[in-house]
Amino acid sequence: GRSLCLERTELIMSGKPLRIENIHVRSDGTTFPASIRADRVDIEGRRSLIFTTERDITERRRADIALRASERELLEAQRLAGIGSWSYDPVTQQPEWSAGMFRIWGLDPKLGVPAYSDHKKLIHADDYQRFDDALQEAVRHGTPYEMEVRICRPDGRTATIITTGEAQRNAAGDVVSLRGTNQDITERKEREEAVRASGSRLQDIVSSMGGWVWETGENGTCTYMSQKGIDFLGVPLEDILGQTALDFMSPDEAERVASLFSEIVASKAPIVDLEYWIVRPDGERRDLLSNGFPILDEAGNLKGYRGVDRDITERKQTERLRQLSSEVLGILNEPVPFADTIQRTLAAIKREIGVEVVGMRLRDGDDFPYLSQDGFPAEFIEAENALAERDESGDVCRDQNGDIRLSCTCGLVISGKTAAESPLFTPGGSCWTNDSSLLLGLTAEEDPKSQPRNRCIHDGYVSVALIPIRTNQEIVGLLHLNGRRGGCFSSRMVQSLEGICTSIGSALMRNRAQEQLRASEEEFRVLVENMQIGLVVHAPDG
């Protein structure tokens, strides 16, 4: 009103400028905000005047409104993201905080921003020195930083934040202040820990089952393999990723499994107790049991498989050995020529054990030549058939006990002179190894063999097993198995083969008894036919 107008006039005339904002009305009736400034102007020789300027501030008002809205949005975004901003004056060593900083640190804004010296009490003791070193480095050299630190809130809880800092420089390039952000990542760290713990529990469960976790893409190539699977395969992870399980199989096994898997993929079905075998880089065959489920996208398209594999080699080996023992017993009890029986037995052993060659030595006079074999080259048999050592005149050599001296490891096993304390020999008198090259490193004192030939090793057979054949506790021969890959044998397998050789020994005794009976009957028949008198046989009842 009038009184306000007089009051403002007196103020201006006192020499103080007046600045106000008001709403003006245009001639067309529309309104606009205006900035008004009124100043006293003294003109020499005249009385003082009031000079007024007006400026349309519509755009500035709009910019102010937009700025305030942007600031509100920024504050809200910082709140939602758990972010706060700060600045720091190295001279006063006093930080400035946004509202988000108080929220993150759990402090009351009414108490003001804590001094930098108080940060030592607010930051976890194990993290403070690292934080202070980074900030001081930024002050001295302008080095930016970003790190995770733990803070101790007044309510006793510990939070984890990511703090960043960067230097602000003047025209001369000197650091004059720092600014940066804090982001509360406590919930994220807790989720990560929960996921890690859950994954660890899953790994523990899978490991307790003797298995490992894997994942494949839609084309069957591996995209993930847990550490136990990497260790089992014995190759670096980079040599596993991008490969399929088929790449670790023999061609025949890969063809079989590929056919089964294509049917599973076509129907997007789970993998249920799929058994297959692989060959590891060391040449060892391992049997696996695979279970998995399909990974589908929202549209139901197959994106891959995720599952668990278990090593079932021992179980499958036990099954195969049990079947082999049963098969061999059946063969040995068939009423067929003994030579055919032995050949069929060797073929069955070779097939189930998975070696390249198998042979059987049997006593023949003073030596132990191969009675039968499957897979040995003719030149090998020719060179290695005889074991008995002979002198220059061709007579067999004997030891101080009068026993025939037999060459190489075959002779050692047949002689029954194996060393029970050596890992190469079993309590049953067998000799076996999955790395025959180790035998080449033995010194003359360490090597128990007489006249070692090592032909098997030089011919490239990595796995070698020699199993004695006994009749009435006497060793009368041996079963000889060679494999070109390592890992062909296990202690359980050798033990089973010892049992099979016991059955072979029993069959030998039975065969000899039958041969003796046939020979006795033939002698009796010849005797009767050559007698000059008749022979009458009476039954007990007359």
C-alpha cells in the first residue's frame, strides 16, 4: 500500500538501492516476472531523482526452477543409489558434505560435518591407513583414487563404501581442493557374500558327492567348470573352455555319446545318469556319470546345459572286473580244447582291461615260453619267448639253490623273488606299473631283475602288469599285459587279475588231470589189446 511505497522511497533516498522482483501485467493481459532496481541519482544543481530499471526474468525463473528440480532429482538419485558427495580444503583440513554423506555414515546433519581428524575414529582400523595414504597422495600430487573401505557407524554397524577422490587445480596447476563421492555398497557386499557362501555350500555338497559343476552353451561347448573338474581333467581352464566333452573321448565313444546327446538336446530334456568315459592327457581312462538340466530363455529356447559330473571309474572297474571274472570262469569250464580256452580267455581280458597286448607264459621243460598271446608283434615273441639264461654251451644256468635263472622282470615274478616292500610288487607276487619308464632309472643295485632286457619299455609300453599263475602254490607261468597309455591298471584291478589267474591255474590242473586220465586210459587200452588172454570184468552183483 501507500505506507510501503513511502517506506521504499525513504530507503532509496537514503542512498540504499532497492532490488525487488514482481509480477507485471502486459497490455494483452498476460503476466511475467520482472526484476526491479531503484537507485537515487544526484544531479548537480537539481534535486535528487530515483532511477528505476526493470528486466524480464522469465527465462531466469525457468532456469532456477529447472536447477532446483535437477538438484532435487540429484539428491533423490544419490539417496536411491546410496551416494553422497564431498569436498576437502587441504589448508583448513575441513571437509564439506552433501546430505547423502550423512545418510551413508549414519551421522546427524545437525551436528555438522566431522573434522578430518575425526575420520580415524569413523573408518575401520584396518582400512584407515590405506585411505589416509590415498588422500594425502591426492593432496600432494593430484593422484586420483578409488577404493573400498569399511566405516563404523554410531549404531555399531559396519558398512562398506566405495570412496573416490580427485584433485581440483588452480591456473598454476597447484592442488587447491579435493572432491569426490562415497557410495554405500553394504547391501551389495552382503549379497555377494551370500552368493559366495551359497556357492561354497553347493560346491561342498557336490564335492561330498565326489563330483564337480559344469555349464555349456547352446552348442555344447564348456562355458564354466568348477575347480575340482579342472583338477580332474588335468588341463588348464583355458584348454577346457570352448571344448565339448566329446573332445576328451575316443572316436568310438564320442560317436556313441554324440548320438545320445543329440536326442536329449532335440527334446530339451534333462541329462539323467548318462555314463561315458574319457581319456585324460596322461592316457588314463576314466568313467563318468553325468546329470544336468537344460537352460532355457524366456521364450523356451535352449541356451545350454548346467549339471554335475562324478567320477565312477572305480565302480565301473569293479563291475567290469566282476563280469570279466564270471566270463573267464565260464570259458574255463567249457568242454573245448584247452588251447582254445586260453585264447578266448586272453581275448576277454584284453577287451575288458583295455590294453593293447596280452600273453600267457607257461612252463615247458626248463623254460617259460608264451603258450598263447594276443597283440604282441612276431618279432617281440621271437626275441622274448625264452626266459631261461644259458651259458656258452647252451646249458641252462642255475643259482646256488639249483633253480633255473630266469631273465628280466618276467623271470623275477615266475621265480617268486619279488620284494614285498617295493611299490612295484603286490603281496600276491604280481608286478605292475603305470609308468614303466621309472624302471629305466634304477641303478644296478636297485634293480632286482637278473639280466634286465626292458624290451617292453623300449617298445613303448607305458603300463605293464605281470601276474603269476600257480597250481598247488607252485608258480607255473604268468599273465602278461602291456598298455601304451599310462594309468591302465589299479591295485584293485591287479588283485582281480590275481584271482583270475588262480582260476586259470585251477583249469590247468584240471586239464592236466584230464590229460593224465586220457593217457592212463590209452595205456590201459593198448595193454588190453596186446594181451594174449581174455579179460573179464565182473560187476559186484556177479
